[in-house]
Amino acid sequence: MHLYREFPPHPRLAGLVACLWSSHAVPGGAPLRHRVLPDNCIDILWQDRAPAGFVAGMMSRPHRVEVLQPVLTVAVRFLPGAARAFFGMPLHLLQDGHPGLTELWPPHEAEALAAALWEREQTLAQRLATIERALLARLQRHAVDRGERLVRAAVGLIESSGGALRVEELAQSLGVSRQHLALQFRERVGLNAKTFAMVCRFRRASSALRGVQGAPVDWAGLAGECGYYDQSHLIHEFRQFAGETPQAFALGRVPAP
């Protein structure tokens, strides 16, 4: 059994947080296995089996999870480019990593939050409210600067183009040099702008394929609609972000490790 749920954030977090979420995984006769795909977001997860919490940095490749014992997870997922408000460090250092929260926040702060979440029985709503209070407290110490405004604008333009906007065109439209944008984007988002755009295209294509269910697919047409140069680029990026071809992805089978 695997029960996954998403919840809207506190109104004061709505521009920074995509959602709070929970997962209750209870393996049956065999381990539960699932694949997490790049989504251009950073998450913090707290588990009853890992109380102190850990961060899932921006992903440039798929991550496979195997659950051997029951585990309850509560988490927050930040909007693209928004996690920097809660971490005082360059976010590219977290790419494809899962560092403990005590390594990124003052240890006493991370440990106090873990204690508030797990040292007594409480409802899911109470745990999520505890996370929101901790995030709001950190947000009070954050000031939006010019670099953050630049990166948020860049993220919005890339997403609105479906990942089709070239970095040179993006920098020109924002009135900054390509080098300045590249540095700010990498540090404040966690991926470089080119990879971020690639993930946008991949998410668009993978979403289209989830509804196929074995029906014939116009692969060249799908590639063009999702901003790829041709079908070979579609295949290449699916291998990078899903670990398999788009044809295999459409069948819905999780590839073997």
C-alpha cells in the first residue's frame, strides 16, 4: 500500500511552496519500488524512520526508491527557484543529492523541528502545520534581492515557453548578460538554465505519454509539439531523465535498476 496526498500551503507561502505532501508506504509481501523523475523542484522530507529530515535537491536524472519497511513521510515541495529563500547557500551544491537537514540548517533548529514532528502522537494536519510554522519563521529572516527577482522572472519565461526558450534569448529579454544569468540561475535554482529547460520539455512530453495506454503515438509530432529538434533528441532526453526510451515509458513499466 502506498498512500500519497498533496495539500495547499499556507497563504503566506503560496508564492514559494508548490504543496505540502504526505506519503504512507506499507510494503506487503515484496518491497515497494517506485521511480522519482526530475520535476525542477526541491523538497524537504521528514520521515518517522529519519526524523531529522533531509533535502532532495534538484534532479538531473531519475531516482529509484525501494521501501522495505513501513514509513510515514511528511514533506514540503518548493516552487522552482523558490527554495533559496529557505537555504542560505548556493543550491547547485544540492543537485542530485540528499543531505541531512542538520547539515543545511543550524543543527539545533533542525533537531527542534524533528522533535516537534515526531516526539508525540499527533494528526497529519498538526504535523503539516508544524512544518509551515518553521518555514514561516525562516521566511521572516529572508529579504528578496535583485538576483532573486531576476531568477524568478527567468523561471517564469522558461516555463511559459515550455522549455523552448534559448538561454541567449532569455538573457537578452531580461536585459542581462548570459554569464550573469547563468551564475544567478545555477546558484538560486539548483540547475543550470539549459538543463532546467530540458526538464520542462521532458515533463511536457512525459505528461502527454501518461495518457497513451498503448495507443499508437506520432513520435515525430510529439517531439515537435514539446519543443524537441527531432525524435532523436526526444529519445536522448528521456534516457537522461527517465532512464528509458519514450516508447518504454509509454508502456508504464518501471525499468530495472
